[in-house]
Amino acid sequence: TACGGFPCKGHAMNEIAGWYSDYSYVVNANYPWFVRGGHYGNGVSAGVFYFNTTNGSIDGVGSFRVILAS
């Protein structure tokens, strides 16, 4: 049901999915929120291109990265 049943484009999700072996998972009806930049428990899969889903609940182990692109 995510993106009306079509590939999610415009969020750079399909385009960067799996780059550098970073974890990637696309939203669905039960987990409609994106999380970017994994936490320490994700190890080497938590790179700049990591994204996962969440149901919007509080997460005590999340982190974030500031990326400056020019």
C-alpha cells in the first residue's frame, strides 16, 4: 500500500537501496514512517544510505547524521 502500490520514487529510496550494503526497507501500511541512519546495533549496515521503517513509536537507540552535499 505504500506509494499507492507503485514504486516509491522521489525520496531516493529505490535509487539508493542497498548501496554499500546499507540496510534498506520500504514503508508499508503497518510501518508508515521512515528511519534514516541506523543505530550502533546495525553495525556496518548503518551507513549513510541506511533506511528502515517504524510505526512511529519512541526509539531509544536511534541516531541521526547531518549530511552536507554541495
